[in-house]
Amino acid sequence: MPHLIPDTAKARGISDEQVVRDVLLAAQPTKRFGTTDEVAQLVAFLRTDAAASITGTVMPIDGGWTAH
């Protein structure tokens, strides 16, 4: 997948930046990629006693993609 952006840019005749903005993030409600820090913060919370009763659930960290 490391060539996804440049290959798509070449196929569509647009810049890498346009691929990110107009193709990859077009339907993304937050218009940005999530960060590893955001995932780490959820993991840190899930390791606390406050999350002890959270079991068997899916917690998407996708900036609203699945709700879209």
C-alpha cells in the first residue's frame, strides 16, 4: 500500500495532495486521518479501573466514518 497515493495521483492526473483531500478524505466527516496518539489514549483508558465494565464491544476510532 505504500504506492497507493502516488499511483492514484498518476491514474487520475492529480497531485498527491489532491488524492488525500479529494479521494481518501472526501467522505471522512472530520476531513483528517486519526492519529496513533488518539488510539493510544483509548488503550490507556481501557487499562484503567474506570473501564472495568467495558467488555465485548467495538469502539471505532474513525472520526465518524462508520456513523457516516
